[in-house]
Amino acid sequence: MRQKLVDLLTKYRSLLLVGVGLPVGFVFDAVLRARARVYEVLGAAPERHDEKVRDIQEQVRRWAGLPASERKPMCTDRRTWMNLSTRFEPKHTWHKVRMGALRDILGLDEAARTVRVEPFVTVGQAMRYLAKRGYMLAVHLEIADATIGGLALAAGMTTHSHKVGMLFETVVAYEVVLADGRLVRVTKDSHPDLFRAMGWSHGTLGLLVGVELAVVPIKKYVHMRYVPVHSQQGYCDEMYRLANADDAPHFLEATVFARDRAVIMCGDFADEPTEPAERAKINHLGRWYKPWFYKHVETFLERGGDEYIPLEDYILRHNRSIFWVVAHMIPEGNHPLFRALLGWMMPPRIAFLKFSTTPAVRKMTFTMQVFQDIVLPMSAMKRAVDLVAERFEMFPILLYPSRVYDHGEAGGQLPRPFAQDIVPGKDYAMYFDLGVYGVPGPIQRGLPFKTVHAMRAMEAFTAGVRGFPFLYADTFMTRDEFEAMFDLRLYRQVRERYGASAAFPDLYDKIRPEVDVLAVLDEERELDTTLAD
């Protein structure tokens, strides 16, 4: 009966999403957004920041006063369905610290070009605040609901990362409540070990109560050039050249539609055009009735071209289609009639989808779709695209270049780049984010497919070139494989030095999926036996 229900849900998933998921999710999201906006206008109290932090310190001290047998690892009280990771953290087994009030912007320092925020300030909230003052975050995620604290402790990458690296590289200071209740301001000079380990720690070293990070000045528009390339080696070479050029564009990315067909996008800040011919190129692509961005990009495969995009529309360009994931959920979603009638409800709300996910549905998505961002050296780009094509038969895929700095031996959790990948004369290697999202080709054709086996092969390739996956997505590695991929020497030293080992979950325990990966592997092996019979 359960299998029949799963088959039914799978067969009619699109109708259920359109008829139920979209309207209910829209209302659900509207309530959350209205509450957030009311708070921004009427409830924001940055002047109470110190008071809110003292309350958190007191909660931690009370936890520390419990008998050792009663002290569970601490975590924030943010509900798992509200974050943007694919997994569901086992917060019911941990000690939750009330931190939901930490959602205020604390100030902009224009001289230093930094902004100071509380951890639950969202990307969209920061964008609205900073844009009015002529700035944006140096690393600005495309998803408005992502929290800056979460990105600072995990991974934030954008199309400006080829100039500044990932988001944690733009952090000037972390404000952290330690396991004993002390508040420390962590900088590269005051606490160099803790500062270097905070990025990629996922909240397992302390409780983040504030973060100061870099901003950049902006203009009203992004002048976008679309460059079609009809050779796999061609777009690999051109992406490397553009990312490392002295006059590199401010924004750089590529969408690969087939192994040998891609569109490279080069964007720079621009004022509002005044000439009639240039004004005709303005494209408000964020409007709900407009084609999905990746489908719009596809129109430039043959002819190339350029246009002017309002900055906010550019930043949130992938929002309505969640890159191309929505195409697998609602195949007709980009049809002009669908956009005209129902486009205003798009996309399906991630928070609502997580809120309504059952364990059975979660396992189904775990084994039937892929949502991965994998960071690899650009020297491995061609091999990585080939592997995705062969293992998953999935296009389009996304390419974002990003610096990965060489911080030396035991300089952080990320694997140190190979010497041959370091850009000559620099202290970084040029890597790229490989975005693989959607349903593998065989599954789309109704064929059996071993998703976990394929992902583990991808992870083995990633480890071999000293790459790493973003940990918001499902990880298919065992603990030993995880610890071999990442450099946890400094992380472990810091855990002991600051008392985090007994106070916060271990990194692997924090990020591993709640689905039993090894059990699914066994099920996939049984599939081979069944097909053979």
C-alpha cells in the first residue's frame, strides 16, 4: 500500500504541487514574510543586542551548571524546516538555546565598508537595507531567505567569488558565545585559530551572536553579456581566463546545456542607460510573468548578446525556478500561459515543502533526485562535466568560479589546494562550484538508477582532486571518508581549546543526513540482484 501511495504521489506530483502545494505554500510563505516585515518596521531593536546576547550567555551558563549526565550538545532553536539544507537535523536530541530574537542589522560602517548583523538576518533583509545606502554584500547568495549567520559558518558562494572567495573569507569578525558562556569577538588577530576554524564549522564551535562582513558599492543595473561557446574545452579555458584576468567581470558564471554547449555570463555594474538603443535592452527579468532565467539564457546559445538587468532582479535571477529544479516538479511551469495565470505564486516554497515532508517522502527524494554544489579546482572542470554527463545524464549544470585560498598546513577545514592549482604569483587556487540539480536522466525515463552509488562515485572523484561538497546538501560519505576529505586538525584543536567538544555536536554528526546511507546502498545492491533474476 505504501509503495502504491508513493507511486501515486510521484505520478501526480505536478498536479498536487500546482493544485495544493503552490497556493498553500504561497499563503504559508506570505504569513512568514509579513511577520518578518512587520518585525523589520516595528519590532527591530538593534539597541537591545547586548541584552539579547546576555540572555543567551545565561542560558549557556545554566546548561553548564547541569549534571554532566544531563548535558546534551547545544544547538540553536531555529526549526529545521526553516533552514535551506536538504536534511533534517536531529535537534530533538540536542539542547536548544533560544536565539530567535537575533535578527537585527546592527549597523553599516561606510569607511571600513563592512556591515554588522545578527545571525538570523536574511540575505533579502540585508539586500533591502544595504541597497538603500548604495551597497551589497561582497558575497551575496541568490536565495533571499538564507541567513547570513548560516552562510558565514557554512558556505556562501556567488558570481563575485572569483574576486573574493567564499563568504567566510569576507568576514571581519565573529561574535561568539563559547561553551562556558563567555562572549568573544573573534578576528584574525585576536583569536587566529578560532577565526580560521569558524568558516565551515556549521555552528559546532560556539553560538554565533553577531558577524561583521565586507560590503561592496553598487550601481542600479548589471550590464550582462551572454557569450555562447560550442566547445567543451573552449568554455573550460575561457572561464579560467576570465576568472583570473586583471579586468575580470564583477559577476561571472556559466550554464552548460550539453557537454559542448554553454553560455558564459559576464556582468558588471552599470548606471541606468540613457540612449534609446541601450534602454531597449533593459530586462526586468524578476517579474513573475517573465521566462525562467535559465530558459532565457538558453536563447543566447546561438547568437549571444547583452542586456541591462536591475540589480535585485539579477541577484535573485534563479529564484522563481530554483535554478531548474522546478522544471522537474512542474514541467509546464515555464509555459507562457502558466506564467501568466499562476506565475505570481512561484516558486514552490522551500520552507513549506520541508515543513510538509514525511520520512517516506524524504527517503524518496534522497534516492530519486540530486541537489548538489560541489567545489572543484578549475583544472578538473572538463573531467567533472564528463562525470556528471556519464553518471547522471543531467543538463543543464551550473559553473561559478571561486577563489580557494591556501591558508597553509592545518589552516582550516577545507582541503589545501594542490600546488599546481595555485594561480601563479597568488595565494589562492581558482576553483569552481559545480551545481547539479534535478532528477537523473535514467529516473526521468522510468529506469532503475542507483543514485547513492553515483553520488559516492562523485564524492570519490571530488576527494581525489582536493575538492569538497557544500554541506547543506546530503553527504553520502562514511565518517572515515568525510574525515579523509576535510582537514580537521585545526578544527579538533579548537574544539578542545574552547571547550566545544562536550558542548556542541561534532561536525560530521551535525551535517550527516538522517537517512541511513549504508542501508540505501544495500537496497541499491539488491536492485542489481533483482534485475539479474
